[in-house]
Amino acid sequence: MTSTAQELHPAPTLEPGRTILELKGLEKRYPGTHALKPVDLAFKASEIHAIVGENGAGKSTLIKLLTGVMPRTSGDVIWEGKPAALATPHEAMALGINAVHQEVVLCRHLTVAANMFLGEEDSRFGILQQRAMVREAQKIIDDLGFDLPAHVVLGDLTIGQQQLIAAARATVRGTKFLIFDEPTAYLTRKEADQLFTLIRRLKGEGVTIIYISHRMEEVFELADRVSVLRDGTLVGTRNIAETNDAELVKMMINRSIEQVYHKEHFTPGATLLEARNLSGKGFENVSMTVRAGEIVGLYGLIGAGRSEFVTTLYGRHRKSAGQILWEGKQVQVNSEHDAIRLGMALAPESRRDQGLCLNLPVGLNLNLPIYKRISSNLLISSAQEKAEADRQIANLRIKTPTRNALASSLSGGNQQKIVIGKWLAHGAKLFIFDEPTVGVDVGTKAEIYRLFSELLSKGAGIILISSYLPEVYELADTLHVFRRGKLVATHGFHTADHEEILTQALAEKQEKPGGQI
Amino acid sequence: MSTEAIAAERPKRNYNALFGLTLLALLVLLWVILSVATPSFASANNISNLLRQGSMIAILAVGQTFVIITGGIDLSVGAVVGFATVIVAMLINAGVPIFLAILITLLVGVAIGLFHGFGIVKMGLPPFIITLATLTSLRGIGLLMTNGNSISINNDAFQLFSRSSFLGVPNLFWMVILVGIPAYIFLHHSRWGRYLFSVGSNAEASRLSGVNVQRTIYMAYTLSGLCAAFVGVLLASRIGIGNPTQAEGWELQAIASSVIGGTSLFGAVGSVHGPLLGAFILATINNGANLLNVNAFWQRIITGVLIIVIVYFDGLRRRGK
Ligand SMILES: Nc1ncnc2c1ncn2[C@@H]1O[C@H](COP(=O)(O)OP(=O)(O)OP(=O)(O)O)[C@@H](O)[C@H]1O
Ligand SMILES: [Mg+2]
């Protein structure tokens, strides 16, 4: 297909350079979408091969075909020289192909240990060896250097921690080929580092890795080669040493981006919201103000209490102490309803659990907060309903066949755009964005940041939560650092460096959290 | 947008209508077959009879559908129907004006629905449990109130209503239209309808988007209770008695009609025309089987098989195969 993809010489006898998996004209059509146009690509044994591309480019689709989650439309997959049908996940696993999917697909009501051994339980005479399994799982987890308990219910862990468990699970199954689909989207830097260590170790043990990410610096840090997908087509493959950021972005979106972090500084206006010594579940004694025209960034590790803090502001949880002032007046926010009436809007952290009605149309999801506005008394104005939905779809370049497609049929990043997009037409004064760009491609990120500026220029204030330091660092006028439920430091725009902020977020010493969850 | 995208729009948009048309075709097909198979089927008398039979389940199925769309279930509707016949019969026999008696009965239905909402929202009970509890206790309360006897209604005007026709169509069928049209507008063209779907799909996401989830749930069960009480009034008018053991098993027929009409028991999928057609398909099968002297046991088996077949094909099409 491309020159670089074909320059692989016939299999050398040397183990590492050998081709382990080859795609020949691999193609996938969904009803209404040609997600993957015939792709030719070869993966070498024990390489880390990154795949990058815009939201909806077909990355996850490729993974689903390789792991037997979805049937392919046409084409061949050659595994160690022999054609493989890959019709079921089981078949893929039997060959040694495993994946850590973009959305965690584990059983949230079972324990960590039960999840690790799901389908391969240790049982003697039909009796589950539960204790042995917990012990074994704990050993694997400790061995990988993850600081997590094996006996707790998976759903009690944060999404990032669940992602680590998913990774740990994939390593225990005689894996030869392991795929990570945006594994760091929900991880903090510290967890990401643990994961990178794991990935490098696996490579050292001869495992081939596909690594999908929207974060260029990770690609350059980890990968040996990188392939770019655009609109379901393989644009090219490069050795990592022979390419750079700008070239990859250009290949991905077919244009160049001068500047991702678009930051305009406005003179802050009146105070919109003030929290005074606010405490609640997961956070303690937090005080801060948000003024019109400014972005207040909240940085910290996942689980530091940032999400709990904002959901309490938003009336989802009860505060246990302290006061909330809105435009100078003390208010009781007892429900989301109260918050929205005051003029707040929240784009939550987890798009699957909190952000989207997955089995409903894109248009309905986008309009959900504004139905009151676009209906006269009883009836919805269907012209307005369509217009509003189409406006946001165009605004954020949401890749969907129509506004009537189900949200579940969109790629991860495009789903994320709905979570944000639904509030843009709402006319709120204070926007709370909790990890707004998780899984969003670089072009759209730039677009979203530009929209932030637009909101600010109209006199809105923004609370931006992000576990991705560059994002809050480049965008926040005021940056608060959270650690274990407390606000531990506050900085102005660029008044501290990454190093300092990271140290504050991580704490000087890591105490062992001995089953603290 | 590419041409592909435009081509994809058609089937999606018309999916609901298309499924409705398929059901309608099935209904017409049944009618044609039965008209050929048995001469008495197409008689004016039998058709009115069939419409009357189907109408009451159809109205129940509409209320039931609202509840199922939110991801719930209302097992109490059959018992509410029976209970409502008792209330309306007692009130009329006590000399309360018909209009007022009906209004009070409907309010009783609303109250039962609110109680369900309360149990689910405030007490955190699963819908299955709270409505199951109402099912058995309402039958009990009705039996206590009547000492286990039927109450015959001594008011001819009340009974005449369900026996007469308007423009050649039985009044009971007009009642389906009276309920169906507002229900359609409510579900598909009002924001409350959208909220039913969104709550059924993801209550947490709806809540965070400013949807009042609790009120939406109250609303669904209240509407279901209201529909059931209304059917109770119609049934009392039709059979001329109040009896708490009437309408045994109608909740299951209502659920079956709804499901045949394309409602998903997982919530967030459903329409108004679907359950209406579903109810008349079931009524036609029962009616036809009677005329053909098919053993009543077989009728039940056929209904069961039909539910499986229709829902299976509906599921296949939804997955786009
Ligand atoms: N189940 C599905 N039904 C219909 N279309 C689908 C389905 N899954 C994915 N698609 C479409 O296929 C295309 C490719 O999706 P895919 O998930 O592979 O993108 P991606 O590259 O992983 O994007 P992201 O970076 O946002 O995760 C998208 O246009 C998406 O809408
Ligand atoms: Mg993806």
C-alpha cells in the first residue's frame, strides 16, 4: 500500500525482526460507515507499534477485528505465516492475541481477582479456590508494581485503576500480541509510568505491542514504529526515529495545527461561584472562587477528590460542611436541578456511566439539557430540535452518519464530543468540564479549547478538571492542586513549573494505601 | 456528508414506521386468512366484537409501554382494572353521578400510580416488586370491600355506552383513539416523552443533564395507573358488574402486546402505535382461534410462539442483519 509498509524484507531468521502478524486488505463496513478501507500492514515480533489517527479513523475497529470481537468484511489476517479466521475472541486469545480495550470491559460487580481469572478460574473438584486466586492475583499485581488490592470489588476502583487491572489481566494469558487502545486516557502520570514500565518489560519478553493513543509524546516515548490511519485508510508507517510530531499530525488530519493550546486571557469579571470551607464525601475544607472570564483548573491524581468536589457543587452529592455562594449570595444546591437553574453545567467524567444515553440517537443526547428551551409549552419544535443537533455536530465535527444514529455506534472520541457539546447551547454561566478531552484527537482538542475561549468571552466561567498536566497548565488562569481530598496548592497562570505541581499532587512521600478503597 | 451517510439516514429514520407497517401487514394478513377460513369472521358483529376485545388491552398496553420505556415494569395493571370496576360500581350504585364516579375512579388509578412511583423513587424498591405487591393486595382489598361478591351495576346509561357504536365503530374502539392520539403526541413530540426514553437509557446521565428523573418515573407509573383505571371503567360498563377478580392476567397480555409492538424490556425503545397493533394482533388470534374452534390451550401456546418469533425478528433487524 505505502512504500514504507512494503519495504519489509522477507522474514529474516533473526527472531525480533520477524513478521508475526500481517494484514492483507483488511476491511470493515458498518451499516452506513466504511470504517476500514482495505489495509495492508505487517507487525514485527517484539516491536511496539503505535497507531494514531483522528477520532473515528478506524483504530478501535482494527483492534476489534484482530481480537475477534467483530467479524471483518473482507481481507486476510496472517498469524505466524498461517491465515487466521479470528471469528471469536476465544480464537484470538488461543493464538495469544489479547487487548486492553478503550472502554473497560470487565465485570464491575466481581472482585479484582475474579476478573483477573475470569474464564480461567482455578477450581478443584468443581470448587472455586477463591483464596488461592486472590493470593495469586495479588502476586501478579504486586509483581507489576501496581499498588492495588486484589480482594476488592472492581467497581470500587477508579476507572484508571480498572484500566491497570485490565492490563494486568491481559498479561497473564500467555500473550504474544497485546493491544492497548488508549490505555492512558484515564490514567494519571504516575499510573501511566507504571503502565509504560509494564509495556517495556513485555517487549523485553518478546511480546508484540500495538499502542493506540492521541498523545504524541507517549508515542515518541514508547514506540518503535508508528502507523497513521485517516478515514479508514492507512496513510503511512514510519520508524519513530525518522519522524516528528508535526509530520504525524499532518498525516493524521491532512492539515497542520500551529497551536493546540489556544489561550486567550480575559480580564476576570464578577465572582460567579465561591466555595467556602466546603467538605463532603471525598474532600475536605476546600475554598475557591470562580470568576466570569477565567478558567480555574483542578489538577491532581485520580481519586484526589476533584470530581467529588464539583459534583457536590452541582448538587449531585450532599455537602457535609461549608457554604456555596452564587454571585455573592449564599445558596442551597440540593439537586442538579438547582444547580442548572442557577446557571451551572457539568460535563461529567465517565461518558458511559454519566455522560451518555448510549442506545439513543446522537441528536437526543445533544438536546437533552435544552428540551425545555426548544419546546413551547408541551410540544417540541422539531425544526429547532434538528437545527440545534446539527449545529453541535458541525461545531465539534462529530463524526456520525446522521443525528439519528445511536450514540453507541460512534467512536470513543466522538462520543466524548457529545458529552461536551450538549452543554454548549445551554447558555450556562459556569461550565464544569471533568476530563473533557479524554480520547479526543488533537485537531478536535484545539477546537474544544477555542470553544472554551468563546464561552469565556461571553462572560462564562469554567472549572476544568484534568489529570493531564499540560492541559490544565496551558489553559488554567488559576490552578488548584488537589491531594487526597485537600486543596494543597494554588498557582496563577504559569507561575509554577510542571515539576513543582507534580510534586505537590503526588505528596512528598507515598504512604501505602493499605486497602483504603 | 458523503453519499454513504445520506443513504444510511433513510432506514434509520423510518425504522419505527417500517416496523409499524410490518405489524400492520401482519394484522391485515391475519384478517384476510381468517375471512377466507371462516365466514363468520368478517361479519360486522364479529369485527365489532374483536375491536371491543382488543381495545381494553390496547389501552393498558399504552400505559404499560410508558413504564417499560423507563426500564421498569407494571405488573399491577390487571388488578387495578379489577379494583376500578369495584370502585366505579360502588359509586354508581351509591347514587354518585356517572361523570363524578368515573372521575373518582380515575383518580384512584392515579393514586395507585403515585404510590408505585413513591415505592420506587423514595423507598428504592424494584418496580417488579412494588407492582407485584400491589397486584396481590389490590385484589385482596377489592375482595374485602365486596365480601367476595360481584356488584351488579344498576344504571343502564352507564352500560349502554360500551355497547353502542358511533359512526358504525364501537365506542370502546373510539376510546383507543381518544387515548392513543394524546399518548402519541406525549411520547414522540413532548419533552416528557424524550425524558422517558433518556431515563430508560441512562438515568444518571439524564439526571446530570437536568432531567428530573424522579418526576419522570412518577409520571410513567401514574399514566399506567390512569390507563388501567380507565380500562376498569370501560370493563365495568361492558360487563355491568364490579368484581375485583376481573381482568386476571391482563397485565401479561398488556406486556406481551407492548413487546410484540417493538418495546424493549431493557428500556429506551418503544412507541405508541406498536403496542396498539400488538394488542389487536393478540385479540385477532384469540378471536380467530375461537371461531375456528381451536382448543383454548392451543391459543396460549400460539401466543407464546408468536411473541418469541416477532421479538426475535425485531431484534435481528435492529442489529441490522
Ligand atoms: N458498532 C458500530 N456501528 C456503526 N458504526 C460504527 C460502529 N462502531 C464504530 N463505528 C464507526 O466506525 C468508524 C470508526 O470507528 P472507530 O471506533 O474504529 O474509531 P477510532 O479510530 O477508534 O476513534 P477514537 O479515536 O474516537 O476512538 C466511526 O465512524 C464510527 O462511527
Ligand atoms: Mg477508538
